[in-house]
Amino acid sequence: MNAYSVLTTASAGFSVFVVSDLIYTLDHYFVHHDKERYARTHARHHVRYGGARDGRHLDAYELSTYGTAALMSVMPTSLLSLFTGNPGFLLGAVLKFVHTLLFHLYQHGWWGPTNVRKLKLGRPSAGWGIASARYHAFHHSNPDDPQFTYTESWKGFDRLLE
């Protein structure tokens, strides 16, 4: 494998990862601005992590949700990889799925015996870095807050939506 093919594979993978993260952010933004959809699909997540820990960090419902999202991104990227000969597209989708699972575990690492509102975390500062576990915990304690509510990986997407 030459340097050019490594660069094009990495670029394709990185592009899929960033676009997937942006799609997640926009979907999360829209679900928080649609009361009916929020109640039907996302409130369960906030209720679960808002209270005291009562189970695994990734339950069957969440694994199914993330697995479905992965399938929806793996299908087109596998075709794109097949037609272009660049495996980076598919690798980016697979990497995003693995990242989503691991980042979920990291971002919900604060979930424990204490209700998240009782942690009194305070509003995190605006920034352009990684969406930390504390940043995400604030989101769970204040799901209707107009800032710091939507992003999975990079706080910059939140900043762009403000």
C-alpha cells in the first residue's frame, strides 16, 4: 500500500466519521425540538440516565438503536467502497459505530447511585473541544437547555447550532 492510498483511505474514513457525527448531532437537535418525537423515541434515554443507576450502561434497546444506525451507515458505505475500491468509506462507518458505543460508555460514566440533577454540575463553558462526560451529564440534567444539548463527539457542532 503506497502513501497515496493510505491517505485516500484515511481521508474517506475520516469524512464518513465526521459526516456521521454531524448527522447524529442534527438528529439529536431535531428530536429535542419535536415534543412528540422526543416523547416517543428519546425521553426514555433521559429518564433512564437522569435517575439512579438501575442497569447496564448499554441495554438491549440502546444496542438495537445504535446497531440500526450502524446498519444504515454500513450499507451505503460498503457500496461506495465496493464501487470506488476505497475501503475507507466502510472503515469510517465501522469506526463510527465502535466510537459511538465506546463514547456512550465514557459519556455516561457519571451514571451512578445519585440522580444527575443532584450532582449540581453547573453549566459547562462553551468550547470547541471534545464533548466530555461532564458536558453530557449537564445535558441529561437539563435536556431542555438551549445550549450544550446535541453533540456526541465534538462541541463545535453545538457551537455552530447556537
